[in-house]
Amino acid sequence: MASTRKSSRHSISFGCETIQFTLNYGSRRSLAITVQPDLSVLVAAPEGKDLDLIMVRVKKRARWILQQQRYFEAFLPSLTPRRYVSGETHFYMGKQYRLKVRKAAIEDVKLSGRFIHVGVVGRASAKRVRALLDSWLLAHARVRFQESLDRGIEKLSRWRVPCPVLRIRRMKRRWGSCTNRAIYLNSELIKAPSHCIDYVVMHELCHVKYRGHDKRFFELLSKVMPDWKKRKARLERLSAGFLALDKGFE
């Protein structure tokens, strides 16, 4: 018998895991399953859809749901505080890596396969491991952001956009900002996928030409990066979890 409730809570079992989800009925033709950056699962179903059939569909997507939750989990430091110990998941360039902390004669950080190896001299305190990892991420951010900046300037050459100075800093509420002579990028952006990094850089470079978010700005952005809206949407889904930005740019 079909359920007539507009919204309800349910759960399914998948191996040792339990997946809880909110079911919403509405005027739609197909069933949709969405995993939010806060790890919650939303299921939207056509009005009158049999609950048993919905449960079967959700269970078929269980593996994908868990993968999405693991993906977003690393972007939730407020919910899952970083301990900087072996086995913990961290992000770099949009991919998940497991942390491996080891004693070493010389302190270093290396990327190998799906692991980030952190060598520590003496006691591997969370503070020291974090400092080493942050330093490594910042060094890579400088290189990666500059490469993106150089490519962006080349694409904008016909509009005679001058090359600004690149500055990197940690920002609580911005991915990036722009002044007359420099663009500032959030150091946390190195955790995002490559195409999202390129979007932020191009966004700020277009501001070198047009300061505001007016028609001219968006026309230029669309010319040099036609798929910017898709990149922006991906970035916003991520930022809702690990940076909680109220605005993306200035």
C-alpha cells in the first residue's frame, strides 16, 4: 500500500552499515537520491510511490550513498575534528588520501599512491603533524595556483588583462578576492578538484578587467570558461561542508 505522508524518516541496512534517509513525496515523475555535504540522505519520490519499492531502490544505491558520505566526511572538520593520526582521511586536489605518520630521521611529507606519508622526528604530536602537512599543502598550492594563473592570463590575452600578483592566505569566508594589483586565494582551495581551482582563479582574473558582478563580467567569464556554472556548483557543494562560506568571492 502506498504511503501518503509528505515526509518521513527511514533506514536500510547494507552490510555492517545503516543508512538513514529522509523521504519526501511530491509532484515528480522519478525517484531521486541525494547525499548532502552534511552526510544526510534525501530521497524524493513521486506521490503514491510504494514504500517497499522505494526501499529496494535505496538499497540498490547503498554502495554509492556510502561512497558519497565518505567523500564529504573529510570536508567536515567541525563534525569530525582532525586528529592528524595514521588512517585519517585528508583531501588534496579533490581526492581522498589516507594519512600515514611515521618516525623519521628527517621530517618530510610525501604523496604515494592513495597515502600521504608524514615523517616526524621525535614524538608525532597532532600539532607537529598538522604543521608539516599544512606546510606541504601550502607549497603545492603555490605551484598549482600559479600554473592556473598563468593559463588564465594566456586565455585572457586578447582582452589585455594584466597579470596580477598571486597571494595565498587562509580565509574563513572567501575562496578568493581581487584588488587592482593582486588576487588572493584561500589556501584551503588546494583541497578542491583541479577544475574548481581553475574556476576560482578565472573568476578573480575576470575581476581584474571588470570589478563588479555585472553583465560585462559574466559575459567575459562565459567566453573564457563556458562551463563555469557547473564548476561553481561543484565548488559550492564542497564549500557547504568544509568551509561553510557565506559568500564565495568578492
